[in-house]
Amino acid sequence: MGLLDGLLGNASQIDSEDVQQELQPILADEENVVFAVKEIRDMYVFTNYRLILIDKQGVTGRKVEYHSVPYRAITHFKLETAGHFDLDAELKIWISGSSEPIERELKSGDTTLGIQKALANFAIKK
């Protein structure tokens, strides 16, 4: 991730092996990180079993929320890309048993389509 992208909040793909090491304490046996995107402090991590939405909170980022979504629970998803005047993309993921979607805003960038492709590859196949 370039310095300018980080300052602007643009999402960038990050090395799966680095994320694997960082998340090793919370990953299941034989679970592997396949694709990961970082946006400032938040991450979208696609493993061979689930999607993990990581939200670092507070000034120091020591408080972390890990939202684990098994692919089989994803009923559908929507990604609205950024336009000329609306600079943020919007991701919505519907989970079985829940009427309201998980919503996340993404800064514009090429990785929004990478997230959509990863969701298609993992959620549709399961």
C-alpha cells in the first residue's frame, strides 16, 4: 500500500502471508488466508472458510472487532461503486437469518472490484 493511498484511505490488497501470521491465534485449524484488503486500519480477510471483517476501534486501535461470516451464510451481496461526485463505494452483505445487511463504506479504488470478485468466488461456490 502506497503512503498516499494510506493517507487517503484507499483500500489496498495486502500480502496474504502477513495477514495469516497476524491472525494465526484466531484462525481455525487448516484455515488459510486467500485474499486480504486493508483500508486505513480496517481489513476484509477472505479465508478458505469465511470472510472476516476486522474493525480496529479507538484512537490506539487496541480494541478490535472481528466479525466472522461463514460463506454458506451469505445469501446475497451488493457493491455500489463510487461515482464522480460520490467518492465512497458501499458494500452490503446479507446473512441468512438476518433482515438487515452488514454495511461497509469503502474508499474508491481498484480493490472494490477485487472484493466483489472474492465474494463471488467464495460465496457463490459454497
